[in-house]
Amino acid sequence: MKKTALVSLVLLFLISGHSLAENVNQPLGWVEHDLKSDPNSFEVLMNKVAASLGDVKDFSADVKIELVENTRSNITTLNVKASQVHEIARLEFKEPAVLAGQIIIANNQTKEVSVYMPVIQQILVSPIETVGSDLGLGIDFTDLNSLFDFSGFSGEIEEVAETESGLIYRIKLTIDRYQSQYVWIGEDYIPFKVTIYNGDSYLGSLELIDLIINQQLTVEDLQSLPKVKEVRVQEGY
């Protein structure tokens, strides 16, 4: 994922076991730490993040996405299961109500996307290239390393929090002259929350909740769908 990828995540569908401060200006439990004053600490931390993400073969998490549009907050929540081994990503929506119950399965091996539509009780199956851009599937959900690729960013460690299991970091990434992102990184060196700002204006966030990695997800775990009529279509939705 390049410089706009995290922004794309928040925009997806207009649309961890961790929880920290909701407002970056009001940190909770942060402490002064030597890492903040070491100019090499950011690069060292990024290398550790890349190494941890590189070890992830599969994961599941509840994902909360907030998009602020004209001062209105729009929340989307979904459960994501993904496997690099099987090259399958499964997205099951919880809210908003209009999307609740919808399931999207992208299979990169078969090059197909299956969309379960609970309202019409059908599964629509299409070639992945015809619907990928419409559904936001240009994002590789099977690879956390690509979801949280910070290479090419300039940044700094803003805050460090001490917990019983280790340190939690909040870093600031400078995207361009106006836009910045704040990223929370857990004691396992895996990012679990991103907030996006344009100047002082809050644009949105993405948070991974109850993240579980390397649980050896099976194809059945990823592809199970209700037993309803399956319709094959050739065009995008």
C-alpha cells in the first residue's frame, strides 16, 4: 500500500483487543520514554513493524471504519477474515443497517468475487477484475503488510505507553503539506488503529478490534455462505 492506501481504507464502501484515547489531543496513560528523543527510533520501530507484519499468514478482526463527511460521522463495522495461504479475503458487514448481513468473498486463486445479498437471498458471483474496483477490492485484505506499509512516509514517535505486556506507540505520519495520520502500534508491533487529519480537521479512522493472527484459517472458514441461489454475472455491480 502506497501513500494513499490508508486513506483508501477509510473511504472503502464510504464506508484490538486494544483501545486507547479516541482523540489524539487527549492521550491516556502516555509516559515520557527515551524512544521519543532518539532520532533513530522511528526507523527502528518501522523495521520491527514490517518484520511482525511479514510473519502474518492469516488474520481475523472486527474492523470499525469512521468517515466524517460534512461534520456527520458515518460508521461502518465489519468482520474480516483473510489468508495469504489460500489467497482469500472474507468481509462480513454488521453496520450500517443497509449493509448488515452482506458478505463479500474475494478469491484470488479462482479470480472470483462472491457477494451474498441477504435482502434478495442470492449470491452474485463475478470475475474479480469486473467488480474489484467497485467493491474496493483493489486493497489486498489478505496481506496486513500491504495494508500497513509505511515505507516512503516521514514520521516520528509522538507518544509511548507502558502496559503489562509491553510498549504501545502512537506515531505521526506526514502525508503531504496538509494531511497527517496517527497510527497506534501494539506491543506486538502490529498497527491496530489509524486516524486521519487534514490540518486540524478530523477526517476518519480505521480500527482493528480483537485481532487474531496465524490461526490457520481453512478454506471453509473463509468461504462458507448460506445455502441460497447462486447467480453468475459478467458485469460489475
